[in-house]
Amino acid sequence: MHEMSIALSIVEAVDTKARAEGARKISGIDLLIGKLAGVEPESLKFCFSAAAKGTLAEDALLAIGEPEGIGECGECGMRFPVTFYYAECPKCRSLRIKIVSGEEFLIQSITIEEEGE
């Protein structure tokens, strides 16, 4: 399950950043994971709770935004929803499709509690 290695990487990144900012606790993490990113959000949430044990993110609320896949036709320019990397333009039937949304995977923000709060 590659979600565990992803969860460990997220925890390491936010823990490092929070410590650099003088945090005593991470209370929230906002992620953006596109539906074409190849990551199962529910599995990631499960793995995150185990990966965060003993870190500043142990009790953090993990919020995941999941943008839909959007393709753009290289022939006619039409944008349309896609659920897979290989798609056909519904307008001109071209197979020259570029994915313009849905592959995102990033930490959008972390919410920390600083020393003395």
C-alpha cells in the first residue's frame, strides 16, 4: 500500500515545517489530491493516523480536496471531464487530450499551535 509511504512523507514534511515555525502542535492539514493522482484518500487517512503517532501531527484533522479530472482537446480546445488518462474528445473525437486538472497532489496548508498559545 503506497499510501503509507505517502502518509509518512506528509507527516515528515509538516512536522519539519511546524518545528521550524516553533509550533507545539499541528491541528489541521489541508491536502489537494486530484482524482487522477493514483492515491486513495480513505486509505491515506487511515495510514495518516498511524504515521502521525508520536509527532506534532498526531491529533491533526486531515482535510482532503479532490478535484475532478479535466482534459483539454489538442485539436478543438474543448475541456471536458475525464476519469482516465486515455480519453476521446466528445466534440471532435480526437485522442490528443492533455490532462489539465485532476493530477494534483500537494499540501495546501497546515494549521499550527505555537508555543505559549
